[in-house]
Amino acid sequence: MKLWKKAVAAVTAGVLCVGSVGVTGLQGVLESVGTVLTASAEVPNSYDGTYGDLYYRITDAGEIEIIGCNTNATSIEVPQLIDGKSVTSIGMSAFSRCTSLTEVTIPNSVTSIAGNVFQNCTSLTEITIPDSVTSIGWYAFSETPWLAEKQKENPLVVVNGILIDGTTCTDSVTIPSDVTSIGNGAFYRCTNLKKITIPDSVINIGDNAFSSCTNLTEITIPDGVISIGDNAFSSCTNLTEITIPDSVTSIGYRAFDSCENLKNVYISDLESWCKIEFVDGFSNPLHSGANLYANGELATEITIPNSVTSIERCCFVGCTSLTKIMIPDSVTSIGGSAFSSCNNLEEITIPSSVTDIEAGAFNGTPWLKARQNENALVVVNGILIDGTTCTGSVTIPDSVTSIGSAAFFSGFPYCVNLTEITIPDSVTSIGNVAFGYCKSLTKITIPNSVESIGDSAFLNCSALTEITIPDSVTSIRSHTFYNCTALEKIVIPKSVTDIGDSVFQCVSGTDTWDSVYQRNEKLTIYGYTNSYAETYAKEQNIPFVALDNSNTPPVTTTTTETTTTTTTTTTTTTATKPTATDTATDPKTETTTTTGTTTTGTATTTTTTSTTTTTTTTTTTEPEPSSTEMGDLDGDGVISIDDAYQALLAYSSISAGGTPNLTEAQKKFADVDKDGEITINDAFYILRYYAEHSAGNPVSWEELLGA
């Protein structure tokens, strides 16, 4: 996320579509911040065709998605087929702002209605929705007379088994048994809701379903619910306990974020609990320091069942009650942060069957603290899982076969006192962010036994000046040396055939607004002629020295500004005769040098020349945009959907190989995340800024980008 943490990849607001590639996930992310996106339903920037008042695109599956409509239309009947292709979906915001629209008929070929589709259709009173529709996005009917009338009939608005709105509910609510899904944002900010009972028929609780229900104190989730969406219960500040049924297999991003009074979590089956896919720590209701109850008993000592083969990430994160854990030999992997912040966990039995332990699995536990006191290098089954308390020069023992993810990064303030590290030839892999933020690390030796180096492995190692990648490595992954500002020399072997994104990128500046992202200007790549390293260096405009060509001259860049120059030239003539010979051989280059002379006479001539040169250089630099200008591409003093539209247009043009129709100033205003490029992320941030402010939340750019 990111990214934000969600990828952006299908159509956004019917505005952007480069070929068949769009921007997905944006609706869900906008929904997760509880905003109302009033995207224009005017002519989409890119579409594949028109049908009457409708604009459409052809999906990768060869189906039709309606993505826009003539804003003057009063009555629309969506066809089942267009040019022989089935109409299966209505895209995000397709009819939004069609204020003259009074009635819409949707055919039974349509299965999906995206978010904000009819939002602000202020005249829309009649909608025919067929039984075929199984997915309805957030705010799909917001601000329509149709929805207002439905709310008057029943505060629980249900369409085809999807509870799409309950925001007018008060006190205690029982959801009817014909509901199978609680839709995205169904009860969002329903502050009068105190208790909710969900029937056995429900299998899905959508994103933001109960988000910001600040007076909700009690909820019953039945055994039958399979998934709980992103932010589903976030900011339910009065929720004190919850039961998670055995049927749940996934809990979304920050589902229980800011539930600071949630103190008791009830489960009935440890095997099912260990298999739940938690997107992050805030997905787990235990994260804020809750007690875990298994079958009604407080869980202090737990034995993981033999049927469990892996303990998922964040499985017990923050569990206050847990003091002892016994893991059976059926388990082979322990996920990241699995037991993180279990502040009473003192005893853990880890069998030899465990061969994979992800980042921060035991951070913040008394067990890890005790291991660190015994040895600064904490090793479990050959995996170096923690070295964050190391200082000075460190040699990893031969018993280590892999350096775990974030091994020297997991603690805070990270391993800032590590200066030198030697890795033995028993090690075959270095995990993601393994040495991240080791800011005093100046020297590291990587042996030929290492076959893989993870993403961001040396992130922010700002004192590291040179490094040699061994021949056993075939790829340098994304951000491996990101912000290694002192790195001057890297030797890349012929074996490397792939180098990821932003590997050598550096960032300067002290905060979001003055940060500048650029490649490391100090760096020179050393490699071999016709290798991938040479190709990469040329593509990235990084100086390259060929190790297999002794005639390759050194790369020198000189910048001189002179107004007055005085030059003194001394010529010395020396007569010599050979008297002795010294021979030296350089073992690295296998070059033999013979020297030896005796000086018999010298004559010197000195000439002084003074030259005055006047050079005038004029540099015009566009000022950095102020906080009031960021995102305001049209310069009207207001950040609106139109600014996001322009950013999307620019991104579309760039993606298609063109040049955006923007001034240099507008390009700076568009690049809100300051990465030097106009991307879909910039458009998303502008959309989110607009949406937050439209919802009455005057978030600043600094807060938005730092979220």
C-alpha cells in the first residue's frame, strides 16, 4: 500500500485508459479515506466507442464497460450488447454529474456497478437494477432522490443481497437474513449506531463497512463470514471486544486501526486463526494490546496445532496475554511480525523444521531481548534474524546460512553503530532491507556463496563507499542501494543480467517539500565490456569503467568558473643515465614496471602569464511551488477534479510516448510527490486531496503525502 499500499491499475473516473491498461484500485483507496469523489461524467479522455449518449471501452476480456454519458441525457437504457459484445459493467463515476438524468434501465448482462456511478444525479428517481448485479461500489447512488426514497422506506437499503446503505440507522440494528454481503461504506460514519447483529447468510464485510462508527460497542460476526475488508472497523473507538469466527480467511488493510479500546478478542480454533491472511498489523484486532481468548479461556500458553504448516504474518501481533508459545515441527515458516509486540512473551519453542522467518517476527518481545543479551547476533536454525544491537566490526559465524529480512533494520533506532561486517561463505541469501539504515556501515564483504540480495538490502547505508557484487548473483533488485549517498564504486560481474528500479537513486532535502530525487552523482560502475552492467550504466548516464580493458581512460567531469587566471610554467631539462634497475609486478593487473635512473644535470626555465577572462552565466530556475500551488495545474487557486484530470491527461500522454501539454511550472505543480515524474500516483494524490477537502477534512499536502 503503500503507495499508498494499493496498486492502481483499471479505469479511473472514465478519464484515463492507455490502450487496454487502466487504473484499478483507485476507487477502493479513495473509499478507504471516506471521501466522496465527484468525478466528471463528461467525455472520457479515452474510450473505444459510443452508443447513443453512452461512452464505452472494451475490456481485456472483450466485454463492454460503460464509462461515461452525455451530461444532458434525461433517460438511459443501457443495451445488453454493443457490436456483438456483452455489456457487463458500469465503470466508476460513469453517470456522475448527469443532473438531468431521471431514469436508468440496466440490462441483465451487467454484473458490476462501480463506485460513484450515479453520485450527484440529483434528478434520478428511477433505477432498474437486474438480479445479475452482484457487485456495487461505494457511493454508487449517493446524493440521488432514488436512494433518499429507499432510506425512507427502510434505513437498511438492500439490493440483490448487498446491503448498500445503513447510514441513517440508530441504536441497535439486526441485519435481515436475505443479506449476503455488507457493502463498501455501508455504515460509514454512522455515529448513532450502537449495536449490530449480522446474520449467518453474510459471507463478506466490505471495505469501510463500519468505519468511524464511533459509538458502536457491540457486534456479532457469524461463522460464515469469509472476508473482512480494508478499514472495515477502523476508528470504532468504543468497540471493546470482538469475536472472529473460524470461517474468516482474510482481514484487510487497517481493518481495526484506531480501535484503541478493543481489549478482548475471541476465537475458537487456533488452526483457523493461524491461517488468516492479515494485510498488515492493523488488520489484526489484537494489535493495540488486546487479550486473546481461545474457546473462552485467556490464552497465556499456546501450543500451535500439528495441522498448521505456517504461521501467517501479524498472526499474534500485540497480543498482551501471551507468555509462552510452542511451535510443532509441522511448521516450516513464520510470517513477518507474527509475534511482534507481544510484550509478555518470554518463552518460544521453535523446531528445526522452521526454515523461513520473515522480518520482525519477534520484535518487541522479552524472548528476543533475552537472546540479544546472550549474543548480539540472534540466529535461529541458521537464519540470522536479528543483529540490531551490534556495534563496530562484526563477523557473522559460519553457522549462518541466510541473513533474514530486516535483520539489522528491525529495531529502532536501527543498527546505526555497525561499521563493518564480514559475511562467511556459508551464507547463500541476504534478505530484504537486511542492512537498511545502517548509517555507519563503511565496509562489507559479500562472498561468492551469496546467490540473492533482497530488495532495499542496503537502503540508506549512507557511509558505504564501495561494494563488490559476487559472480554468484544474477540480479540487483529494486532499491538495493537506495540513498547510499557516499557510494562511489560498485563492481558488477558479468553474471548480473537485471537491475531493478531506483537501485542507485538518492534523495536530498529535509522534508517532503524540498526533497529532490536523483541518481547518485558520485557513483561509478565497474564491470565488463558488453555486459549488462555497461548497458545499464549507459542508459542511466552513470560513469562506467571496463575492468577487462586497461586502455579505458578514467571518467573525469570538471566544472571551472574563472575571471582572472595567472599561469606559471616551469620547464626542467634533466640529463640522466641508467645506473640501476628495479622491477615491480602488480598482481592484480599482471603488469611489470622497470625503473631506475641517475640524474647528472638540470636546467630550469620559468614563464609567468596573466590572463583576465570575464564570463557571464545566466541560469533561470523555476521556483518550487508553494503549498497553495501544489496540485493546482489550472492556476485557479482551487484544487479540483479538473486538476486531477489534467494530471491524468499528462500521465496518459507520457505513457503513450508523447509530451504533456503543460508548462514547466505546471509540470512542477503536477509532480506533487516530488519524484521528478508525473505519474498516476500524482493524479491519485490530487484526487485524494480534493476528496478529503470536499468531505470537510482540510488535510495538508505534508500530511497527505506522509500518510
